[in-house]
Amino acid sequence: MQDWEGVGEFAAVARTLSFTQAAARLGISTAQVSRRVSALEARLGVKLLHRTTRSVSLTEQGEIYHAHIRPVLDGLAEAERAVTRINAAPAGRLSLTAPVTFGESTIGPLVNDFLTRHPALELTLTLTNQKIDLVAEGYDLAIRLGTLQDSSLIATRLAARTLHVCASPAYLASRGTPQQPGDLSHHNCLQGTLDHWRFRQNGRLRQLRVHGSLRCNSGWSLLDAAVKGVGLVQLPDYYLRTALAEETLVPVLEEFQPPEEGVWAVYPPNRHLSSKVRLLLDFLAERLGRSG
């Protein structure tokens, strides 16, 4: 197509700032690259590159033109990959990060299921409660919980999580069952990293400061203490499924349960997700949505 002549060659020069390196990438001669870029400049009627015997740099017009054509060329490359690999098994590397506890209880097992379906993939799962810079660290995807901070990342809601206040039957038998959030001032409330619990009361979100004999940054330890009758605990549903199913814990104050929080997949704004990242994203959305 005549209008595309020189565009790929210019993009290669713009990325490498070298006619020689651009020619090597494209598998053609340096003279061909130079000739086609010059033809492109003549057709556009602007100078795209500053050339000297020692260096190549973009002109202001070159910067603008490159910024516009780069996503188009990236999209064409992704389209080509999509149609040529449509019948091929997904392969290559993927990197994913998730919060520690949710990763251990939920994301890790799902990743293992995903790999049994796609054994040609190599997946790195990093569990951390720190907010990793996905672009700087080279991660494809991150799972994040709750309210997202403003960022340039693209977010897809996968599911929801809910908070429950629970206690063991033995604790409730000895201390009584709270009927409203204010009753918690008379109870032993086991604390995590926050000194308050969240409720929805009279249509409004309320943060209630609580006190107790144990403070711990491990949800599993708080769960164990609650099952053993030490006190009440407020935890996300993924900690509590087994204990509630076995009735070693009993939910209380359910009518004051706070609003659901999101379970999100976030990823860099690459404009076009690779097919393998899209495959993982769709798998997690389907499985987490089903479990929710």
C-alpha cells in the first residue's frame, strides 16, 4: 500500500535512533531505510529526522508523527500475532502479583488450574501486600482488593469480597451476641492492622473503633483465635468459608454488613492485551465470578 511506504522504516529509526540498527531489525540495507524515510518525508512535506554523520534525532514533527503511528503499528503487530496463533496453544511467560492471603487461598489454586489447561505457559506468581510498579517491574497483571487508588493502570472488576463479623458459639454463649455495632464496646474485638471495623448503619458507612486483647497482622491467626473463643473478629469472606460451613464460627451483625468491595485485575495501558494475558484475565473473571 503506497501510503504506508517508509512508515515502518521511520518507526524503526525512531526507536533505535540509528539507520544501521533499524536496517538490521528490518533485514534490509541501510541505504533502503534511508531512501524510504526520505520518500516519506517528501510525501508528508516535513522533516522527521535530524541527521548528522554521528547521530540521528527526531524533529518536533517527527516526535508528533511517531507518537501517532506507534499505537497503530503495535496494533497491526498484535493483529498479526492473533490471527497466526489462533490455533496454537498459548506459550511463553506471564507474571502476576496478588496480596499474600488472597493469593494463597484463592489466586494460587486458580493459577495452578490455569496451568494444567495451558502447560506450555510459564507463570511467575508473586504474593506481596506491597503495591508493585507493574511497568517498572515488568508484571503483566496484578490482583488488588478494595478501593483502587487513582493511577494510569487499567482495571477490570473480577468479583467482590465481603466483610463479616464472627465469633465462636462458645464465646457468644459466655459473652452474649451483639445486636448493633455499638454493643462491641462491651466485647473483645480481635484487631488486625486497623483499629476500627466497618459497618453500614442507617444507610451510611461507619468506621467504629474497637478494642481487644489481641492485635495481629495475620488474618489466619485472628481466625484461629476467634475459633478458639478468644473474641470477635471481622474478616473477609475468603478467610471464613470453612469455619462458617463447619459452624465453628457464627456470623453476627449481618444486617450492618458494609458494602461489598471489589476484587480487581489491573494491568498497564498497553492498548492491546496479549492473547495469553487476556486468556488468564478471562479465566480468573470466570472462576472468581462463579465462586462469588
